[in-house]
Amino acid sequence: MKAPPKIVCLESYWNEQMFQTFSVKGFLEAMAPLVQPPLTVAHRFVESEPGISYYLRRPGGLMWRQKELFDAPVYYLAFHGRPAAVTPVLGRVTGEQLCEAFAGYGAHGYRNLVYFAACSVFRGKRGEQFARQFLKATGVRAVIGYGTPVGWMASLVCDLLFLQRFYSDPSPWKNLRRIFNSVHRDYPVARRLKHMLFTRKELR
């Protein structure tokens, strides 16, 4: 069963240069026609933990007040990062706060994954412990992210390869590990970036 062609992207501004604005949104939208039916992109800039909670937290968060978002299979978080945390412009969002924001997202058979498009979130023991804690706390099917500092374009290529293959696969949840491994096979840079997948199934 193919995944619904929807992605939710929360992104931070990447620097303080007022005349230099770049975003992952355009890249995701450019990829959209490569998926059939075309991918629909929901995007917002978010700069703090209260902002993340405003969109994500159950039951009153915006995501839970718009039914068309209920079956989105991928939540793509594009931020600066550090082990077990993301760092938008207005301050760090801890692993605990991320777990709280996504609490219940895997309930009632809701199939989704969270993609941390951020440097070093899964770095070292602390990062890997966070990945497993996040899976247990939220019930999502999988988390994907990086265990090292990454370049913006190098990691974005990795992300787009995975996402295009995920949405194009006839059974992406069954084939999740195979899809992930195919990115590493065809884009060896992904291994150097310590591109990592943790699944709920593997916690058992």
C-alpha cells in the first residue's frame, strides 16, 4: 500500500542574513511531480519550542485541527541540530520537548515517520538513546537523521533520494529498510554523513 502523497515540513531560518533567504521548501516542491500522484507539501517556518508545540502537540495543535493532515506519513524537521536536540533561531528544543510535541503520533495505527534533517541529532550514545526514546514515547514507525555535522546540500540530496523512493514505492512501510539502504548504495556520501534509520519494529 503506497503512502499518502503528503509531507509536513517544519523549518527554521538558517542564518541572520536578511538578504539571504534559502529554504528546503522549493526543493521539496520541485520533487513533488516525480511522485504519482504528485506530492503535496505543507510547510511552515518555526523558530522555538512553543512554535513547534503550536503546530504539533495533541490535542489542540494545528496539525490536529486540520483533517487533511491526519494521514501525512512524513514529518520533515529542517533545523540546525545537536545531539538529542534541534536548535531553531530562538533557542534549543530538547529531546524531551520533541518527545512531548510528538506524543501520540503513532497511536491508533497511524503510520508515519519523523525525519530529522539536522546536524548531529543522532550523534554518539546520547543521540542514539534519544532516537530510541523518541520511538517509544511517540509510537511513530521510524526516525531518520544524522549522526554527524552535515553540509546543507549534501544532506539535502540524501533526503530527496530517500523521500522520492519512499513515496514511489508500492509498499514503503514493508520496504523501509530496503529503501533506506538503496540510498546508501547509490549515494555513498550518505554513509559518511552517518545517515541513520531507527525503526519501532527493531526495538522489539
